Amino acid sequence: MSGEQELGITESKEHSPGEWYAEVVQKAGLADYAPMGGFIVTRPRGYAIWERIQNNLDGWFKDTGVQNAYFPLFIPESYLEKEKDVVEGFDPEVAWVTHGGHDELEERLAVRPTSESIIAPFMAQWTRSHRDLPMRLNQWCSVVRWEATETKPFFRTKEFLWQEGHTAHADEDGAWEETMTRLDQYARLYEEVMAMPPLKGRKPPHDKFPGAHTTTTIETLMPDGKTVQAATSHYLGTSFGEAFDITYADADEEENTAHTTSWGLSWRAMGALIMTHSDDQGLVLPPALAPDQVVVVPIWQEDNKDEVVDYAADLAAELDEAGVRVELDDREHRNPGFKYNEHELHGVPLRVEIGPHEVEDGEATLVHRPDGENATVDREDIAETVEEHLDTVHAKLYADAEETLEGEIREAESREEILGTIGQHGGYVKCGWCGDEDCEEPIKDAIAAEIVMVPLDRDEEPIHDDCAICGEEAEETAYFAKSY
């Protein structure tokens, strides 16, 4: 960036969210567009955010018995076809390798759209006895789904980064507990790390993962009223165990089929994070994910430069020693205003301003990125004070997102109410639903909204007695929304 004009976000989040989002991603240095349509190049600042998401989840996974592994990028067609539901569900999305060098391959290789079909056969090899269970594997990798159109960095790209967990269990209870453990960990990530309130639920039967018994989901609401499927955890029943012969001998030496799960979170989480918190000044990041949590900016005149810069450097060093990710911005060729704008654009949660008055009084001025609130604090115990302010920044971001969510969940008792409410307000609309997929079509056809979630508890009473679309008896509550 060569001039101050290039730092500014020219699009409006409220009036042109798509263009605004693309501008934030590029100007904040998160990603660039690749020469092939539908692919992106993730820049170091963007990848650093993904690494922090990854590190949090990876630690929690390992604390609960998960081991990381890595499986090939390519899946033989014969493997993919062993689970027919998977093949049918992903067929339009699969990219195929047909040649190696100049030679045509004897069997086509699929570029993995997901890895059940390559991981399950090895789980079958490694499982002999009930003592081998539960088996918990996870891999961090990329997958390719070629059908992606209208691509948006992180939200929807043909290749994307994710983690996919795959587990095998002796019975349904163990597999279901696993499914919910992972869903709860995803919810924890959104709450504690990303400062975003999650909704937990199930996908309706017609929208579950191909071959799954139950798909559970985390949904997060964006400021434009659309929902993001932010993570999913699937109880697969015994369908994959039967297809790939994942069996074990129980304590009585009787052969049984294992119950399996799979669960994943992709860098779509980053798209949701950017869309939720950022503003017309640029990127806004919660402290847990920010590559730089604090920037210290010394403000000097020529006659006090050394004194101010030394004071600021000592303060930055103390923060660094305390484990705060801090940058000292003492560049001489940039004025303070330029620095403020640049660090706001990059999403640094907290700015520490040090001028001659702060030096004289033994203080520091702290400025919060989300709202510009500032406070002058004592230099003593600065690390503890900064940590408290970082916690406050997280709380502010969460509170704003929570307020948005709470105001965007509405009820409806008829097709007309669903259409009118989503058409006017967006957000989620709860209604009674008979359970028939056909009742989703009138809403989907009219305004491109669909059932994104039903309650986790299958025994939960529906919000209304009758289906809002057909008038038949309601079996459960459906949440309609437009989706990214």
C-alpha cells in the first residue's frame, strides 16, 4: 500500500455487503484471488487467523482422545462407490484425475470432497477387537468441491481448508456422545474464541450428510440476516461400518458392526468471523485470534523523541514478556493518523498510545478497536490491565453479535408470514413443520430460504400445533432462513 487512500474501505457493509466483504479481505491482507476461478491465495495474516482457530480446536480434540493422521488426497473411484449415498451426494462436486503424466489411469481418482471413503477402509483394517474402540482420528487438510459457483473468499471456494474427524465406536450411545462432544467443542470455539453466539440444532432429514443417521449443526447469523452453517457433526449409524466392513469382536467373541461419526469445521468459520465483527473501517478481530493483539504507537516531537520511544519500547517489551502478541510501531516515515488507520484496517483489537504526557505522568492511553472507546491507565501493572481490556473487547464483540441474533429470531404461523418476515427482516423464522420436505419448496422457490435447522431434542414439542405451510399436524419446529 503506497498511500493513505488505499487504506480506506470504500464500500458500505450495510448497503453493499458483498463488495464490502471482498474489499476487507483484500485490503486487510487476508487473501488474494488465484488465477484459477474459485480458488484463493491465503496470505500470512489470513493464515495466522486460521492457525489460531486450528490450535484451539486441535488442543481440545487431543484432550478428548483424538489422534491426528493424514490420508491421501486422491480416492480410487471403487472406494468412493462403496458408499453409494456419498457418491450420489457428492457426484456433481467431485474433481477427477484421469491421467498421470501422459498415461491414462486404469482407475479414475477422485480429488477428495470428503474422506470417509478413504479413511473407513483403514479403520476397518485397524479394528479387530472391542479393545480397539473407540477409535478417534482427525486430519487437517484441504478438500475440493468443484460445483462451487459465485465463490466468496473463505465462505465458498472450490478448494478449502478444514479438519475432518472420523471415529468408530462399539455402540450407538458411544457414537452419539462423540457426536455431541464435537458439536459442543465447536460451540465453545464460537463463544470463547470467536466471540459469536452459536445456535445448536439438527439438519432436517432431507438435508443431512449423505449416508448419515443424524447431522447436527452449528448455525451463526450474519448481520445481513443470512445464516452460516458454521460446523457440523454427524452420527453415521452403522451405514459406513457395513459398507466398509468396520467390525469388531466383542467380549464374547461375537462379531459386531461399529457405529461411526464424522465431524468438521472449515475456514468458512473465518468468513463468518469477518462478516460478523468487521466494519466500514476494516477488519475487526477478537483478541484470541488476532495475529497482533496490541499495537503500541509512540507519538513524539523532535525534542522528546528518544524519551517517548524508549518508554513505549519498554512497555511493549513488558507486554511481550507477559505473553501478549504486541507490535511496537515506531516507524518514522508514517504519522500517527496513518498508523491508526492501518492497524484499524488490520483488526488489531487494542491500541496503546504513548505521548509525552503519558511519559510524564507514568500512564498509557488504551483505545478499543471495535468502538474507539479509550481509557488512560497507570503504567504500573500494564500487562494485567491490558489483559482486562482485551477481555472487555471480546465481551463487547460477543454482546453486539448476541443482540443481533436475539432480535432476528421470529415466529410465523403461515406461509405468508414466513415469506413476509424473511423478505422484510431476514434472520430466522420459527414455525411448526409437519416433517415433509415438500413443505420447504414453496418457501425455497419464492425467496430462496430453506429449513436450516430443527431442535436437537427430537422430543421437543413443536412451537405451534400445525404446520405453517400445509396445515397438517406439526411434528417439530423448523427454522427457516436464507443461507450463505
